[in-house]
Amino acid sequence: MVLETLNPLHYNITSLVPDTMPVATVPILILMCFLFLMWNHEETSSIPGPGYCMGIGPLISHGRFLWMGVGNACNYYNKTYGEFVRVWISGEETFIISK
């Protein structure tokens, strides 16, 4: 009888998981959502250009420079946003100034 109480297979661990799972996951999910919102928060810039949009804007901007070339991409952004534009090249914020 003593050996049965000391046997770890005697206890049913799986019965505890469904009871504690919702209690543990709700604070973790709230914390992850809060951290995600803080990570994606950005201050709006007064300089025109494509938006950041959770990192998609820099990828599109960099892809446009690779696909169109520097000259054509600069002309595109100048026609779209004006003569002073903020874009991202290789993950770095870059300003295009032209007239």
C-alpha cells in the first residue's frame, strides 16, 4: 500500500491539465497582446512616405528599390509623396530629397 502511494503512475496528471490550462493561459495571452501592441506602436511622422504597418512597409519599400532600381523607385516615391520622402532601404530609414 505504501508503494502504491509513492508510485508516480498512480496519480493522474492529465486530469489537472484541463483545470489549470485556462487559468494560466489567460494572463499569458493578455501579456502577449500587450507586448505585441507595444512592439508595433509607432509615432506618426510628419514626413510623408509609406507607412510602417507592422514591418510590412519597410519590406515593400526595400523590395521596390530592388525590383525597380534606385532611380525609378525614387521617381515613383517622388511622384507619389512629393519631393521629401521617408522610405526604408535594408531596414534603415532613408530620406529621399529631390526637386
